[in-house]
Amino acid sequence: MSDRLPGFSTLAVHAGAQPDPTTGARATPIYQTTSFVFNDADHAASLFGLQAFGNIYTRIGNPTNAVLEERVAALEGGTAALAVASGHAAQVVVLQQLLQPGDEFIAARKLYGGSINQFTHAFKSFGWNVVWADPDDIASFERAVTPRTKAIFIESIANPGGSITDIEAISTVATKAGVPLIVDNTLASPYLIRPIDHGADIVVHSLTKFLGGHGNSLGGIIVDAGTFDWSTGGKYPMLSEPRPEYHGIRLQETFGNFAFAIACRVLGLRDLGPALSPFNAFMILTGIETLPLRMQKHCDNAKAVAEFLAGHPAVASVSYAGLPSDKYNQLARKYAPKGAGAVFTFGLKGGYDAGVSLVSKLQLFSHLANVGDTRSLVIHPASTTHSQLDDAAKVKSGAGPDVVRLSIGIEDKEDLIADLEQALSA
């Protein structure tokens, strides 16, 4: 190719991949191996000492996974990436590099219920403390900053309600506080929003969702924007201080603008161990090839379904940023002009019982705890994904008792609307 920068669809197919040099295979092979042969003793020592790049053991890195990492980094505009076993694993590995016991991070209150649970309960055993802020009130992030604050965490499109977060405004708060902004970009995918372009320092995904796209493989990924100075104020010793396990190397000095991705690999993944299977990496890579085609269809279908629901007499409210009347529509136009995503919620006039009943009457929609599938999915968050929250917290997170969440797939929109119509009428 020429010096022209490839477009998004081209990167989705080609970034990180080359024909296999041994066999000529065009598709990226599945390197289904636990370990790799060293050239000699010096080669082995240089790999273990971080003096050379290469493969040691699949828990730390694998050639199939490496193609996936390079591809997602290219799509997000980052310097490097690390693939792990799930989106939750990505969050653990990221925060392990940033937080010491007793430290705090600020998180937007509108998050996936599993993340709220992980942050509130599981992270307590590490001594990591979450402080909640309201993404509709940017000043609440400023008020939450303390000397113990080490990061801010948000979702670009919030799960379950589909609200759009003002990334640039919160990035300004993070910059002033001298901490990195972490953005979960799962619901948007880089096709709709590239958070690094708006001030994010770290991006995470559940690869299980739109990037993989077919509901068949778990995975997570961490993307390093290469924009944060990890030496500032001595806040981040994992990156700025000598690492005794690597003969005193300072990761930021040695690896520069991809030091955070290296830290996640050689300090996080190496010791915590949530490695991604090469087979799953292959499946997710295959899914990414059609990401731009799928995401546009997802968004077009979602808008049509949201418009139908907004006019239905049994529906009390629809929360979809693609509707002109929605409170997040202006943010959607700014951050996601190609579409406001495929996941949104609506409230039923019959409340909790009506929500549970509707889910049981749908036939084409699959009732399950996932989003981002080619198939359309439905769930009642208050009784499932957000059930661990009290009623007030459910409402604040966008999962009130009357709320139903839809993840709109790539079927014919007329069939999706017909299924909703029969279920609502029943």
C-alpha cells in the first residue's frame, strides 16, 4: 500500500495480520500451544529480562492474540493493547497497575451492573475504594477527587440505558486531577466512538460483545493511548519505580508511550493469569472483520425499534440517545454521529410485573444476559443484571423496576418490531 492511512474497514480486516510466513495461510492461524522454543540460552534470558520482544508462554502472550491486540489498538488509535480473558479481567488488570491498598478511583454511577458489583464488593478485598459520581453532573467528578484518587472510570455509552457520556468534559477533570481517564468502550465499539480522540488515556472492552459480535467467545482487551505521564508526582510506582523482578527496569523509561500496556502484560497478566485462549482470539478476530457492517445495521435497527416503542401506548418511556427527543441526543450527535448504539432501555406502564411478563412473551428476542450479539436480546435488569443493587441504586443506574433492556441485532427490523408488538399486545 501507499503511505495513505488505511480506513476503518480496511483496518478491521487487515490490521496486525500478515500471511503466515511458513504455510502462506491467509487467515491468522490459531497458535494452540502453551509455550515456545527459545533460540538459545541468551535468547531466553533476554525475553525474560524484557530486553527483547517475543513469545515465552501463552499466559503472557501468543501470536494469535498479538494480531488481535494490534488490530484493536489500530481501530482505537492507541499505541498498544493487551488481550485478556474477559472484560472484567481487563478492569482488574488495569486497576492493579494504578492502585495500592487504600487508594480510590472515581466511577460513573451509570455502569453495567456487573461492574458496579465488582467495584463495590470484589475490589474491597484489594483495598481499592470506589467513589461514585453522576455522569450527568460533571462537577460531581470534581467534588469526588481526593489525594487518594488514582483514576476515573466511565463508559462511553452506558449500560443498560444507552446514555452518552461527555468524555471530553470528564477528561478535563481527570487532567486537572493528574489521573488517567479509563473508558469502557464496549457498547460503542471504535466504529461509533474512539475515546482516545476525546481525551481517554486507557480504553477497555468486553470483546465478548460487539467486537466479537456473535455471542460465541469471551474476551477482554486493554488499549494504551500512550498519552499519560506515569512519572508525575510518584503516584504510579508500578510504572515509575524500579521493578525488582526485572533487574530494576523502570517501565515508563524503558517503554515510553506503550509502558502501560507492557505493565499490564508483565506485571498484571503474568501474575494474575487471566489469559485469553488463542481459539477465542481467532473467533473474535473473525468477528472484527465485519464490525463496521454489523454496527451500522445494529444502529439502524435500534433507531427503528426505539421509534416504534416511543409511539406504543403500553410504553411509558424510551431511553435511546438516537431519538431527537432524548436528553442525550446532542451528545450522541457529537460523539457518535454514525449511530447511538444498539443497546437501550424502555419502561413499561405496568411496572415490574409488566417487564417480567414482556420478556417471557417475546419469541424472536433471546432472553439472556449478554449484549452485542448478531441476534436481538432482551433482559429485565432489575431482576437479573442489577438485582444486587437496592431499589434506589437501580433507578440511579438506569435499571428501575419497570425497565427492559434490549440489545438490537442485525435481523430485519420489521420482524423485530412485529415480535415486540405481539408481546406488548399480549
